[in-house]
Amino acid sequence: MNILTEAEIVTRANEVVGPYGLRAEVMPDINSVGVQGDGRVYLPVLNLIGPMQTDDPRLPVLSSVLTNTLPISRVTLEIAMADPMV
């Protein structure tokens, strides 16, 4: 089994999401349960940051690609409110 470091996961994820104006980070100290075969696995959560909206049809595709090719269990999208002072 090929174990990737956190840095390798982020590098590979950024190769996938970078063209969409997103960047990826592994959420520190947060793992999520998943199932592989007959057992549970606890894998990191990948957070995407950038200008994509939650209703963008590319988001589920990106999430599927990332979870199917990297040792992660979940993908989240960071949503930030616009600065009220602007």
C-alpha cells in the first residue's frame, strides 16, 4: 500500500484543483471515517479554498476525483463571507 505524506496529498490535490482557481489543504488533526473493503478507515479531510460557489457543477466532480485518487475521506469547501467593510 502506497502511503502518502500530508505534503504529497496537498501537492497532488493542488495539481487537480489549481486550474479551477482553488488551493487545497489538509485540515489539521481532523480525520473522517470511511469504509474500504470490510473495514473502517480514518483518513484526513481535504479542504478546498477559493472562489468556487457551492452550486458549481464541477465541485462534485472534483470531490469524486480527489477522494478516488488520494488517501482522503472527505472534501470540504471553505466559504468566506465578503468583507462587510468593503
